[in-house]
Amino acid sequence: MNVYETVTARIIELLETGTIPWKKPWVSSEGPMNLISKKPYRGINSFLLNCSPYSSQYWMTYRQAAVKGGQVRKGEKSTAIVFWKWLDSKVHPGEDDNEATGKIPLLRHYNVFNLDQIDGITAPEKEQPTYPFSPIEQAEQVISNMPHRPLIQYGGDHACYSPTLDCIKLPKQEVFRSPEEFYSTAFHELAHSSGHESRLRRKGILEPSYFGSHDYSQEELVAEFGSSMLCGFAGIEQQTIENSAAYVQDWLKVLKNDKKLAIVAAGQAQNAADFILNIQQKQ
């Protein structure tokens, strides 16, 4: 039995044992927020800003930056976020001509810049727990040897892969509770990136899908199985496999506990792991 089969069998075995709580592998700082109002961004805005290629959690409009004495650097591009503006409206609910006041939601957008894009403004000092990070040579080689590897940027409080930018965003290594958990997270995003149109052209990456949809959920299974297989190759799966099984379990709930889909995803994950390890090119 090879490493891939061993890891898959172990995850399926753990799934059969019952509920396993998933634990976020890094210590969270506060998410993206407006530097002036100190209000955190919510919903889709939090997702949009977390997945941007910047390390600071602070954002502001061009005008806010200017008022605070800063200057957006020439050539920097803004990030669009949305908000609902509620407008007063009068409605006539019936024939009795009784008027009732109500609100009409109007979707608006505006542009913000990350503090990394602005000169002249210093971020507030903030303490965040950190852990000693010691690179694991075999795991480092997995990352460095991936052919046509996407850009990897560090910072923020979110791990994600953007197919549009072909860029992976990871929290800084020292906020992970262990080096093994850092590599497990990095491998998950590398597995996602293997589906890019310039690599394996996987449906879950090529075709836009909404959070929680069947395709989105199955792509998450592929990425987590791929991560576990790469951890097995690097010899660190014993420290991470239980959390991986918990993550798979959560997405299987979305897929109505269809464990057959886990096997399908594991097959796609093998292709992803082979690509990342450059096995196809060597054969």
C-alpha cells in the first residue's frame, strides 16, 4: 500500500469513528477592518479583503488616507467592496390609504486601499501570539519543487487561493501552532492551485461556484485529501491527519455524508499530489 492509499484509508477510518472537531491551525488576529472607524468588515467583504495579496488587516478609502496624512502610491489598484444603503420609502399597503414608512435596500460599492499600498501612515501596534517556527526540510522541498508554482504571499488572517490572480495567501508562519500545521495548510492551497487552467484544469477551480455548492464542496475535499497525501510524503501526517479528517467530515455533511464522493475526491487529489511532486514529469 503506497502513501496515498495509506492516508486515504486512515482518513476514512477516522470518519467512521464519529464527530471530530476541526481546529483552526493558526492563532487568529482580528480580520480586515477600516483603520479609521476600527469597524471590522463582514460577510462577502471580509472574504474579498482576506483574499487580497496584502499583509495588513487595515483598509481605508483614498479620501480617508488623505485626511490622515497618507498617500496612496502611484499605480496602486483599489479593491471594491459592497454595502447596503437603506433608503426611506412610503408604501401603500391597501385600499384604506393608510401609509406606512419602510426601507428599500440599495446595493452600493466603493473602493478601498490596503495599508500596504499607502505611504505616510503607520499601523497601530498590536500584539499577537507567535510560536517558534522551524522549517521541515522534506516539506520545504515539496513547496519549492512544485512545477509552475503559483505566487505565495504571507500575512493576514486567512488562507486561500485565488485562481484569477494565481496566488496563494497564507498567514505568517509564526502564527501557526506548529510547523506541521503550517505545511498542512500550505499544501491544501497548493492542491487547490493544481487545478488552475495552466496546470490540471480541474472543474472545481475552472468553473465559478458558490460557497457550499456541490462543486465547491468537492473541491475542498480534493484539496484536503491532497494536503494529507503531501503531508504523508513529507512524513508529518501523524501530527495533522486528525484535523484533516475533521475538515473532510465537515464538507461531507454539506454533501449529505456521501462518502463515495470522498473516494472520488481522493482520486483527484492523487493527481494533484503527483503534479505538485513533479512525479508525472519524471515518469
